[in-house]
Amino acid sequence: MPAASDTILRTFLVVVDETEEMRSALRYACQRARHTGGQVALLHVVPPPEFQHFAGVGRRMQEEARQAAEERLTALAGEVYDISGHTAALYVRDGKAADELMALLDEEPSITVLVLAAGTGPDGPGPLISALTGRLSSRLRLPLTIVPGGLSDGEIDAVS
């Protein structure tokens, strides 16, 4: 039997964005972490600014977006602690969501499960899920859990 210090925590990674369904992924990950003695990690990817005509303006926009991302993660970390009982690991990256997610997964072997929620609208599950179940599926080294975005908190709690 491994010593307590050798125990590997199951880490559930949630990609934070502004969609309503992200909250379903967050709740599911928190409940699974609570029930399994694991922890939650949160990733917020700040996209590159679309307007780059003036370098100073683009840089300022990027700084403001990064600060907003850090504030959002801090607020969500409080929710993670309230639900799971553990402090969340926080990651902020700049770039394209799929690229930064894959880079983080390559760099952090402690992340053991990726939890995303599917969009409920007519546009499909979302670009990240589409990429991960399509062109990037062969690069995944861990399980991908897709939570239906329309589940209520009670329904999520019942299955997690």
C-alpha cells in the first residue's frame, strides 16, 4: 500500500469561459473531486486581441483581459472550495483555447480528467469539444468527460 505522501490526487480540469454550460462542468468536477478525494483545476485562456492596428492598444486590451480572467478564476476558486472542500489550481494562458489546453495537458501530468460541458444551442457542443473529439482526439492522454450543459444542479449531483 502506498504511503499517504505517495497518493496521487485525481485532478479534474475545467476550461473556464463565459458560456452558461461551463457552470455544469464546474459543478460536476467539484462533486467528483469531493466524492473521490480529488481536486479541481481551472484553466482560463485569454484569446489574442482581434484589433491589433496599434500595438499599444492591443497590449492594453490583452492586459485587461488577463486581469479579468484572473479575477474570474479567483471568484470561481471560492465556489470550488465551497463545493469540493479543496483549493483549486488556477491556470491563465494567452492564445487559442485548444492550443493552450493541449500545452497545459502536456506540461501537467497531475491533471487526470478533463471535464467540459456541451453547449445546448443549435451551434452544437462547442468548438473545444468538437476539436477534442475530432482532430485533437489522438493527442488526448486522459479521459474527457462531457457533461450535458442543460443539466440542473440536482441532476449533476445525482450522477456525480
